[in-house]
Amino acid sequence: MDELFILLYRTAILWLVALLVFRMMGKRTLAKMGPFDFAVIIMIGEAVAIGMEDSKTPLINAIGITVLLGVLQYLLTWLNVRFRWLEKMTQGTSTRLIHNGHIDQHMLKKERVSNADLFMELRKNDVPLKDVSEARLEPTGDISVKKKTSQASSKSSKGNSGSQN
């Protein structure tokens, strides 16, 4: 019974520490995780889990590791905002998949994105391929889609309608 009480106590303490660390890290880290953000979240989860499961490990060790990882992540995001080169290095950059309605098959293969996934994102954004100015695979794994401007679309429509008559 004492072992159960200790386990529950350690779990409650580490849950509170993890909650505070995630709040300190900020909304951006949790909302749009890049690959490194995801790795830090996993590392924090592992530190908390070891602290909860292994009663031989001092609780302060798990708390210290969790807090340190949160502080390091906070500092990294703070530095990323101030130094674009560091953000590119730690978060990655976007990759253009579509340009002016033309799919770059080489980049799709390089980024391991299937045509089916790309077309699913176009459907989600309610944009046919011919109306896509640009689509990019973002460092978070999302695909952002930018429509051609309505002026460009109406100019091309006017030009095409004259040649079709």
C-alpha cells in the first residue's frame, strides 16, 4: 500500500511539473510542432515516465530533467524568433510542391508526399490544381496552399475567351 501511495504521489507531482513546463514553453511549441519540438515533447514524456515508474530514481532528478528540457526549448524558440538562420537550422524550411498549377514531382518524391496526399490538401482548401499559385510543404508537415489572384485568373479567362470565339 505504501508503494502505491508513493507512486500516486510521484505521478501527481510530475503531472504538475509537466503541466507547468508545457505552459512555460508556450502555445506555439505545442500548436505547430516541428520535428525538434516533437522530439523534446517525447523526451519530456520519457523523463516524467521514468520518474513515475522507477521509485529508485530520486523525484528531483525527473523534475530537474523535465524543467531543464522545458527551459532549453523555451530558449531555443526565443532565439529562433531573433535569428532566422537558427530557426531555419532547427525547424527547417518549407518546400515548394506546386508552382503556377504545375506539380514538382521531384520535390514530392524527395519529401515523400504522395499525389493522393497533395490532392487531398487541395480538396480541403477547395482549390483545383489549375487555380493554385503555390503549395508548400511546411516544416510542421502541413501543406499550405495559395490561390492565384483573382486578377490573374480573370485576365487569363478573358484572354482564353477571346481565342475560343
